[in-house]
Amino acid sequence: MRLETWLPIYKRICDDFGFSMEEDLKAARSLADLIEDRGEMTLEGIRSGFPKSVLICGGGPRLSEELSSISVERYVVVADSATSVLLDAGIAANMIVTDLDGVVEDQVEMNRGGTTVFVHAHGDNQPAVMKYFRHFVGPLVGTCQCEPPMGLVNFGGFTDGDRAACICAELGAETLSLAGFDFRNPAEKSGRSPEVKARKLGWAEKILHRLASDGVKILDASTEREIF
């Protein structure tokens, strides 16, 4: 998603949830200071030959069940907590999109094995970024949801799942097959409000709708039928 398309959506999201754009920018600058030119080098490497079709795994409660019935012999992208599900299933992802609120050790393990990690900075996760950044020794790209400082990218997206879709679309994917995406029954997380999570997934669904309206084909991975 182009920055000029995304930023008005981002402002509406901040207004909806009361997020601080100033804190988001502060977090983005902190990550940019850490990552320097490492992210640009990684991004340049994966842009070339990026596949036209990818499988994106979200952190929905039925992901493990869905994985047993779909083909994973393709480019696999996982959103944050879905990393642990794939690791348990013995499936290595090609890309992880995370704001570091899943089991980060599992993400670090995959990254060490060569999986590219898109690590996201926002106002609420600055301590996690500072704690875990140095452990990611493999390919890494930094993302943010505000105007990106040098060294970071912003391809749009709010939750890890729809952000993964936006990233893949901007890298050249034309078909996105989704597994583990449940916009009505979010997976429970300790200390997290189900009501707030449901509202966030509502925005994620709107963003995926926007991608579809821009010509990206979005499929249910289990049925291979278009969702939007």
C-alpha cells in the first residue's frame, strides 16, 4: 500500500484507539537507529524474484487445523504468534512479520535459520524492541506505521496479519492465500481485551478489502476461493 494511501487510514486508526502518533514516531526512530542500513540491504535482496503467490499464516485459533489440510510447498509468511504454530508443525517460514508480542524466542530461532523478519516498531512495544533486537542475527527489515525515518519502511497495515499482506503486495505478490485468519473469533491472549482485539481485526479486514479493491487476489487457503 502506498504511503499516501496508508497515512490517512493510520490517522483514523489512531483516532479510534487513542494511539499517540508522537510515540509511534519515537519508536520508529529508535528502531531506525538500531537497524541502520541493515534493513535496506535485506529488502533489496528479497525484492528480486519475489513470488507472485504466497501463503500468509495468521494467529487465528484454527491455524494448526488448517495447516494439516493445505499445501505449504510455497513461499510462507507468518504473522507473529503464528511462528510458534509453524515451528511446532516442523514448517519453516520464509518471512515473519512481527511486533514482538508472540513467543519472540521462536522468531529468533527461525531468523537464525535464515527466515527474514520484518520487525515492527510502534509506541507500545519500545521495550520489546530494545530487549530483543540484538538477538535477530539473520535477515531483518524494520517497519513502522507512521512516516518512516531513513532505514525503515512503511507499506501499510495495522495488525501483523494485514501488514504481512500489505508488505507482500508491495513486494510484488499478486495472490495472497490466507490461513489462520478469523475476523470474528480472535485468539485469546493473556492480559489483552477481546473487545479491543475484535476492533483491531475489524480494521485488518478493512485494509484487506482495500488491497483486494486495488487488484490483489486474496484467497482462503483451505478452499482457494476469493474472500473479498
